[in-house]
Amino acid sequence: MKQMEVTIMGQSYVLGCPDGGEAALLDAVDQVDREMSAIRDAGKVKARERIAVLAALNLGYQLATRQAPRSEPAPRAEAGESAVDIDNLVQRLDKVLGDDGRLL
């Protein structure tokens, strides 16, 4: 396994990478950097850890919805209601993360 130095949101990291996995790792780093930078640039979240958690959730959600089998239609949201309850999710994250601050 080789090591690669990458930069995410201006900070350098040394990551382990299996032989032949360099392109996939660089693609993943690019996606994480773009997502974290977009959250930071939106200006609502300042703490790097919070930005990382939100970016991970966004990317995980994108991956899950892209790979989810579509055997039955997704439930329809009522007017003014999201299929994913973001407010509830943020409150649950705040509770788990404790005194380290609030996401929003």
C-alpha cells in the first residue's frame, strides 16, 4: 500500500492507497473537497468538524439514493414537508455531538 499526500479544504493529509487505486482516491478527495468547500462558502457552518460531518452526510445520501433499489416508489412528501427530515437530522447530530457546538 502506498501513501499519497492530498489536500482537502486547504489542509494536507497523508492517506494510504492500495496499488492501482490512485485515480479513485483522487476522485474521492476531489468530491469531499468540493462538498466541504461548498458548505464552508455558504457561510452557515464554521467549524471544520461540522463541515466534515455535513459533507459526509451529503455524499453518503447521494451514494445511497444512487444505489438504492427502486422496487417501489418513494413516499411522496406533503406540501412543505421534505422526504428527508433535515431539521430532525440536524437536531439528532447536535445531540450526538454534544457540547462541541451546534451545526446551524
